[in-house]
Amino acid sequence: MIGEPTNPFATPLEILSEWYFFPIFQILCTVPNKILGVLLMVSVPAGLLTVLFLENVNKFQNPFRHPVATTIFLIGTTVAFWLGIGATLSIDKSLMLGLF
């Protein structure tokens, strides 16, 4: 035998996905319950779709006059960057980005 026997049901912690999947990958890594992790993963596109229907948008209006949609967009972008950067770190430092 060359090395340790492999376990097909255990994923090593060193595996990283592509950069555009980092926030979703980080959600799956940090949530202990996998069903909750999948529900959170599905809630990302569902949340993006609900922003479209929050305010009645006239195509001739300034999009920055919609404070609810703009606030949700800015918070979502900040969280996505936070989770994306955290996914490149080890699990013990990932959520706080090694700051605390």
C-alpha cells in the first residue's frame, strides 16, 4: 500500500473551488448542518430575485433613488466579498479573516 486508504465520503479541507464560488463554498464549510447550508446556498439567488420586486421601478428613474434595493445590494456585495476572502483562509480564521 502506498499511503493511507482513501475515504470517498470525507473531503479534505484544503480543497478550494473556483473564485466565483468562494462565498457559497464558505457558507457550506462553516455551517455545521448540511441541510441548513444547502438552504442558505439556495437563498442567495432567491434573495437576488426578490430585490427585483421590492420597489416599483420605472425605467426612466435614477436607480439610486431606490434605497431598499440599493441597501440590499450594498450589504450583499459586502457579505459576498467577506465570504470570498474568508474562503481562501483556513477554517479557524475564515469567518473573522484572522483579525480576532
